[in-house]
Amino acid sequence: MSTPENWNLHQDAESLVLRYLDDPRPDLKDVIIVQYASLVERTARKFSGIEPFEDLVQVGFIGLLNALTKFDPNAGVRFNTYATYLVAGEIKHYLRDRAQTIRHPAWLQELRHKVGRATSALQQTLGRAPTSREVADDLGISESSVQEIFQTQETLKVASLDAPVPGEDEMGEVDKLDAAAFCPEQLTVEDRVLLEQALKQLRDLERQVLMHFHFDAMNQTEIAAKLGISCNYVSHILRQSLTKLRKILTAEEEKDRLLRRQVSSVDYDVIDTATGSYTEGYFHARLREELHRASSDGSGVALVMLRFSGLDRMQKFYGEQSVQEFLADAAEFLKDNVRRLDAVSRYGETGFAIILPSTTANVELVRQRLISKSERWMSGRFSGDGILLEIGQSFYPVDARTAHEMVEAAQLRPIGTPAKRAA
């Protein structure tokens, strides 16, 4: 393993990762691996006793390399935290495969994983359990294949004769939380935002203990030494904070159920059939709800407004159907370039509104990204038609306090006009 002489192995590891992302040189990668070797070993030690420690370390280094390849510095997460997730996940996948009493072919394991992932995504989108046909259409496979996966899932499960019967709670609360494998690739954006908001409601000490235990891969002894408290107190805080988190998350789930019940009882359609986006009626109700949520938990919410002008000329030349197809394509374009958490809705005849929960001043980055990508998108598909995009943004609580003020503050301006903050 080559190490340049002018590099100090003790320099900040995070800055090394950023340098590697800008210039992915093999010798710099070697230095990063050396710097994070202790993280891999510490994570592997948590699983020692199941398989040889040396094997777990080797698997952990695969997770570290994957983290270095997939890491996005703009996501707001430290590389140390992200790497811990992927190292632990790689080791757990390795142990899962090694521990299978019934050996499954690799293609079957991969298909089962895809079916499970598609089922979870569709359930969130549809608000109910998807059918075999819906899962099959989403994956592009036969319905019979999906049905076979569902039927064999229970058959392939292996349980211990010594396992507690359902309803008995013999595993510690902290062990359950750790077994949940907090991995960013397994949590949706909505779940991550909800978890972040729930953590903010804990005491500082509770939050520190949880972060050290679950995100920094520190054991209870290390946490006690770092915070200057006893190991018994650390154990007590872990159990207590987990109980609090469960109550907070349960309360949030109940709020969401009430919101969905209210939405289902209103006298307007939720989905605009022409574009596949939300309707304007749903937009107003959702914006009021997000503002209420933001004022309750101290977070933020942002709004991006867009309008296409010049579509009348397209209608005269190509017909009304061409305008509807353009707006449907525009809705898909917007949904592809924002988070799944964000809500894209129709607004007016030729406009859209995007609600961005848990977003404040960085809405300007979203606006710039949409401008950059929309220029390429429009020039490639509709050049010469004279279509102009106007866009504006605002965010709570700085630009506005009410839904009406949010819309007013998001003043629409043609692309190229600098955005102005509301007074």
C-alpha cells in the first residue's frame, strides 16, 4: 500500500475524503482506508464470535469502499457516519447469507430482495398493500414469479425452538433498536426526517448517548468514559430514550392517519388525472398542514412556484392535446428532480407548486437546480416554441407565516431574473 511522503496520516480524514471525491487517485484511497481501518475493526468487533473476526474485517472493508464510492458530501451527513452504516450493513448481509440453514441460489435472493423493496415502495405510494400484479408490473416480471416469492417467504423462515412465543418481550429495547439497522439505504427520506425531528425532542444527554451508540458505533463503556457518567446510567438512558422515541413516533403516525382521513373526506380530488401530480385543492390543504407541523416542532417548510407561459402558441399550432402532454411531461420532470418527500401539485392553468417539508434557506439550491435542468429539458424537447418558465420560492418562518403569505412571497420571475427575498 503506497503512501505519499508529503501526506500526514493523522490529518483530518473527512478532508481526505473530499479530496478523493474531487480527484479519485488510488494512492489517496489507500490513505483513506488506513485512516478508517479502526472504524471497520470497531464495527466488526460488535459481531465477533459469530464468524472469524478477520473475515468480518475483510467484509467491512468492502462496505468502506462502497461508502467511498457512493458518498455524497452535499447530503448533510458526515462520511464517518455514512461509512459506519455501510460497513455494518455489509457485515450483516454477510452473516445473513452465511447463517442460512436453507441455501438459496443467488438469483433467488436477489429477486426476493427486489420484490421486497418494490412492495415497500408501492405500499408507501398507494397507502395500502400492493397486489401481486402491481408488484410484477413495477418490476417488469411475471405475476406468477411474484406470487411464488410471497408463498415461499414463510416456508424459508427458520426459527429456534427456544425462541419466545409471540407476545413475549425477552430482547432488550436497545438490542431491538440496534437490530433495526439504521441504514440510509433502508430508510426513506420521510422516515429520516421524522427520526431527526423526534431526536430533537429528546434531552441533550439522551440525544448524545443515542448518537454515540447507534451512529458512532461506540459501546456503553466508551460512551460512559466520553460523557463522564456510569455504564449503568448509559444503559438506563438508552432504554429511557428509546421509550420516548417510540411514543413520539407513535404520536406522529397518529397525526398522519388523521391527516389522511381528513384528506379522504374532502370534496376535491387528490390527484390531477391530466398530469399525475396533486391537485390545487390538495396543495392548499397540504401547505396549511405542513405549516402547522413546522410551527409545532420548530422546523421549516419551503415552497417553489413555477409557471409556463407561451403555451397558447403551442396550442394554436399543435392543438390542445399537445399542451396537456407538455404539462404531464413537466409534472414528471419536476417529480424526478425533487425528493419523494416533496409534493408536486398543479397550480393554475399552466403552473405547478412544490411543497418542500423540513426545508428553509436551502430552497434556493432547489430552485437553481430546477432552473439548470429545466433549460436543458425544454431546449431538447420544445425549442423554438417560445415557451418561458417563471419560477419563485419562499420559506417559513423567514419569508412568510401563513399559506397565503407563502404563495405571495414566492413571486414568479422569468428564468434569468435574480430571486428577491420577501420583505
